[in-house]
Amino acid sequence: MRTDSRLTLALAGLAPLFMASDSLYAGMMAGGAFLTAHVLASGFSLLSHPELKRGQVFMIAMLGAAAGVGLFASVARVLDPLLFELLRHRVYAAPFLAPVVAAAHVPFGQPERERGWENIVLGLALSVSLAVFGAVREFLATATAPGSNHDGMSAFIPMAIQPAGAFILLGMITAAVQALGRIKRRVGS
């Protein structure tokens, strides 16, 4: 599978968390939950014993990801109870998103195990993209620096903070990734 297609599928699989990331803080929380689930699922599948069956490793990886997100949610609830209450349903959905499920599959041989480490790096990049996505949506909606106090300010682009604005922005980002992939293939050939 081409890299740009894999990235596009990963971005589409994160759509529920992109929709929840309407500010820098919400994006950081969604990104943290996704990173916890993704790294644990990838790690359990990479470090699994070779004699275990694929189904067993998958279940162990998914249970580890779910337990990790539960631990992340407990810490997040202590740090910021209000933000946790706003995002708790989406945080608990993180282990069941397509990129996490794909990371939980067992790599076959050594080359696939090396790609497994690339998968962990992809998870880190996607979690950072959730925080950046939230910051961009917050900036577009308020025209102020992400994370700053913008009480009483008028909306700059009010659609950016709505769920539809998340899908529009995600569509524009996906189109840009596809276009860059096409340009890269043309230059490379």
C-alpha cells in the first residue's frame, strides 16, 4: 500500500477524534488517548511471544490498549475534570479506532517487525496532528492564539468550531496529502 494512501486511511480512521478536537486542549487530550492506545497496541503486538496465536496476540494488544486508555482517562480526570467530562465518551472510543486496530495485528517476519516500529512513529505523528488540528480549529474559530483566553470574543469563522468544520478541514488536509503524494510520484519517476 502506498504511503499516502495509508496516511489518508489513518486520517479517516481518526475522524471521531478530529471532530472532538475543537481546541488545543481538547486536541491534546484526544491525541494523548490515541497515542496511549496506539503505542500499547503496537507494542503488545511487536513484543508478543512467537508461539502465541494471532488471535490471542490481537486480543492481548486490544485489551492492553483499552486498559491504557482507562489509565490515561483517570489521570486526565484528575488534571482537568471539566475537559474530561466534555470528552470522556470520545476518549474511551480511542482503542476501537481503525489505526489502533490495525496496529494490534501481529507482524509476520523481521521486515514487518521493522515496519511495526514505523507504525509506532506513525501513531506519534497522528497524535501530534490531533493537537495541531485542534489548535488550527481554535484559531480559525476565534482568531486568537490557541490556548489563550478568548471569552467574549466574536467568532472569526464560526463554522470551524462545529463538527462540520472539522470534516471540511479534514477533507482539505486529506486532499493536500493526496496532492503531495501525486507530486512526489511525478518527480520521482
